[in-house]
Amino acid sequence: MSTKKRAVYIVDGLRTPFIKAGAKPNPFSAADLAVAAAGPLLARQPFQPEAIDEVIVGCVGPAADEANIARIIALRLGCGDLVPAWTVQRNCASGLQALDSAAARILSGDCDLVLAGGTECMSRAPLLYQNALLEWLADFKTSRNFSAKCRVAAQFRPHFLKPVISLLKGLSDSVVNLSMGQTAENLAYQYDISREAADEFSVKSHLRAAHARDEHYLAEVVPLFDWKGNVIKADNGIRDHSSVDKLALLNPVFDKTFGRVTAGNSSQITDGAAFLLLASEAAVKEYDLPVLGKIIETAWVALDPTVMGLGPVYAIQKLLAEQHLSSNDIQYWEINEAFAAQVLASLKELGEESIPMDRLNIDGGAIAIGHPVGASGARLVLHLLHVLKRNHAKRGIASLCIGGGQGGAMLVEQISEVS
């Protein structure tokens, strides 16, 4: 079947509130969050979950008991034993990769209905043992007699018990030996992004997100209920009264003396899930499905990991070139706010006139809402479609930088029906 005769429609989507990580793990696993978002999504469709052809989920750090978390989610959703499910991982763009993979399956003609999205529980990132402790335990276990075990026991050192924080490892690039925050500092210096400009951008993110919440512009958010009956109705990282003066009190994190990147102008460590239902034209017509829009194209690029935050620049440029479009042809934009400095540097590189601030992240971004890495790409696309619909606009682009030196961008069009 020719892929040119097929289209990929986004029928519907929901996400959980994004929950800021605290001192203790939040009560939901990554699979719990996924089911909380995708369950109500499937429940309001005119078909049974078994009608889904595949489930594709982006997740960077599933728990030890959530191997191939997509399959766990599919089974818990009631898709049945016969629906295949698989997990994808492209760091910060894992949710976008899930959508792109789902679109490819539909374009190929192999699938007509795909549930795709992402989930992440960053608050439950585990503490790991050091290699020194593992080697000591191995020596102790393989010691053949009591005296040998005593000799090995005497070699134990208290520092063996110092844990390895997996979240910090995951947010670092081992190839260039830089944390993601340090790559943002590189861009702040290179593009002369001031601390004040970064803080002003962050305040705008919080105020826009608070306004969107209060005006009920985040209709894609469904409540979360924990096992004690508590309810979380909205993203809890939004600071309604954020100000530049308050953010100025925070110390730089990654460059203590001259740094411009702080906890206040960076994305939050967050838990959450976002899922979308993708369909072919045949499925839309068979089930008489309404549609939010359609996926036109996705672009992936790679770049120097030390400036990974510029990933959206090259992904957006590639996407526009392939579609023979200019930035003026795009009405609204979502660029993931990994760091304020990273977004501002990307805007400078693209040309500040290319993306007007009143068309970018108009309902806030990850600095206010949070960045559960497996879910963010799906959240951006889902909300972008709602923005386009609300403002009677046609085209939008969602884009993310990706740890390790990559970028992704997806072009979508808002439509209300299939012609």
C-alpha cells in the first residue's frame, strides 16, 4: 500500500497532572500514571480496548518491575493478550518518538489504531550500589570457607555504602562529562543570555500556566487519585505569584560563581503521563471518530552534546525545509523548556523574529508545568493541537532538545473532520 495515500490522525488525548518531585517518592509508579491517563481516554471511545492494534510508550527509566512497561500498561488497560506493545527511549523526546513510531506503523498500513504516549516517574528514580560494594559482595559470596570470608569482611569500607543517585546519572552526559544544566550554561555564555532574561522567561512560563489553568485551557488534564482517596486535579509545580525578584534570590546550580542557570529557571523534576490515540482514515470512518488534527511530518537531528539545547533549532529548520515552509507558515509553537537559557539561545539562533513570543508556549511550559522526560513530547503535541483548535489556527510545531545531543520536531495540522 502506498504511504502517500494514507494519513495519520490524532483522534483524542489525555494527560495526568504533572506532579513535582519532593523529598519522598510520589505515590504513583510510571505504569500507574500511564493507566490514569490512558484509561479514561479509552473509556470514552466508541470501541473496546481490544480494537487497538498496538501500544507504544516512551519511558526513560521504568522501575525494575516494569520491564517493557508498554506491555504492562496495555494489559492493565484491558487491551487483552493479543495486542502487541513496545517501549521506546530517546531521552527527553521519548514521548515524541512514541508518536512518530505510531505514525510510521499507520503509514505502513500495518496498523489503524495505535495508543501512543509517554510516562515517567522521576521521583522514584532508584539509588544504586557502587561497583566497589558489588565487587566486595561478590568476593564475600565466593569465599570458600569461614576464614576466607573473615578476610573479605575485613576489607569492607563504610564508603562502599554511599549510594549512586541514578537520577543525577541520567541527567548527565557521560561522553562529554557534562550535566544537562552545564550544557545550558554553555549556551547562556555563547549567546549572552543574562540571568535576568532567563528569570523573566521563567516568570512568564509560570504566569501563563497559571492563567491557562484558571481559564480551563488545560482540558486535556484528568485528575489523579491516590490509594488513600486524595485527588490531584492540576499541575502542582505552577507558582502563581512567581516574580523576577523572588527568582533572583536563588543561587546558580551548575556554575556557583558566574552561573546563570538556577532551579528557578530550569524545568522541574516531575512525574506524569500523556497519551494520544492515533488512527488511520479507515479507522476514523469506521468508528465515526472526531479528530483533533493530523501528523504531517517529524524531523530528527543530532549535534554536539555540549550544546544539546540547540536541538530544536536544527530539527525545526530541517522540518520546515522538507515541507517547503517558512516560520511564517506556522501559527503556534511548543518548544520544551528544559532550561530558560536553552530556549532563549535557540530563539536567537533561529532569528528572534522567526518565532514571536506571543505564539510560543502560550500556556506555559516545562519550567512551570514540569518535564517528566518520557511524557513531555506527547504533552507538547497534545496541547499544541488544543491551542490550534482554540485559536482557529492551522499549523503548529512541537520540538524538544534531547540529552546526548539530538533534537526532534513534529509538524501537526488542526482539523475537525476527515474529508
